[in-house]
Amino acid sequence: MSRRVLVVEDDVDIGRLVSLQLTELGCDCRVVNDGVTALAEAKAGRYDLVILDLMLPRMDGLEICRRLRQAGDETPILMLTAKAAELDRVLGLELGADDYLTKPFSMPELAARVKGVFRRAERTAAAQAATAPEAQRIECEGLGIDLVRHEVRVRGQAVELTAKEFELLVCFARSPGRVFTRAQLLDQVWGYSHAGYEHTVNSHINRLRNKIERDPGNPDYIQTVWGVGYKFAERRS
């Protein structure tokens, strides 16, 4: 089945190269070059992925991401950012972008990210189809995760998580006590493992801790294993 990808890029050459790479991957690709058109197209069409440049005429990529997530649209978003735009990358992730690529990037790296998004979507769909009713919730020391409704409660209070934060939390909560390296989390949650992008994991874990932990500096749930990675606290007997 052909995957549908919306490419939002105002640089004609980059848009053309990205479109060619996606076509080679068997994707049905549409390219738009301004933010207002992109938002309308993303809302109207059913896309498997949005590749979204940050700097756009009429409406920037951060605002597009914010409005889509605010409307409950969980279509994966891969942001394209300038090398120096660290603040924009952080804001994009906080608003619900799934990942980002820094310009200039190679086409093989783009292909790896796109394939990773699709692999993860397939794994998620398969896991949901195979999940028994009694396994559709995870409960642990005041933390409740509803896998069907994509809802999280901490000590009875609802917590708003981005799609990626939710997937990361579920990955941990399903394997209490297991230590994950950053590379393993990239592969499990983002669908790829690429050297140099482990800081993406760190950023998401920091934001997740700020939302679910009483004291993010001394976490109860997602704990650091120094020199190795992270683990979810083992359930008390």
C-alpha cells in the first residue's frame, strides 16, 4: 500500500529532492510551499507523514504543528530545521513534532527516518490489534496508562502527552526494570537508530519527567542508569 506524505518546503530544489526520494520509497507525495496552504492540506487530506520545514511564508512550521496537535491530529511530523535553530527544534518537539532533521541532510538519512516512521506505525497497529482487553491498561504506583484511549493519569490527574512522549512512556512501562540505551530507545520508539541523535531521547525524557514525576530531579518512574541509559522503576510487591 502506498504511503501518503505531505512535504511542506518553500525551497523548490529541496522540495524536489525530497519528493524524488519519497517516490523511490514508493510514497505518494504532495509538495506545498507555504504554511497556510500546508495547514489546510494537512487537515483535509489523510497523510501517513508530514515533512515540515520550520521557516515558511504566511505561517511557520511551529504554528502548523501547534494547530494540528491542538486539533487532535496525531499524524507523524518530521521537522526540517536550520543547523543553528536549537530553540526552534526544542519548541517543535514540545509542540508535538515526532522528530527533526537538521539542514543540510543527506537523502539516505531522510530515507532512514521515513522508513523508521512507517515501521513504527506498523508495529503500533500490530500491537494494538493483538492486545487483549485485560492488557489495554498499565497501572504502576499511581500512574495509569490507557493504551486504547491514549490517556495517562498520574495520581488521578490527567496528563497531556505528545504522541512521542506517550510511546516512550509505554515502552518503559511495558518493561519495568529493563535498562534501555538511548540507541535502543531510538530504535524502539522512533523506528531508527542513528549515531548523534541520542540527545533527541534525552529531550523527550526530560519533558516526560516534568509531566509525570513529583520531583523530576529525583524521579519515581523513569530512572537514569548512569553510563548506560534509562529504566522504568520495578513494581513493588
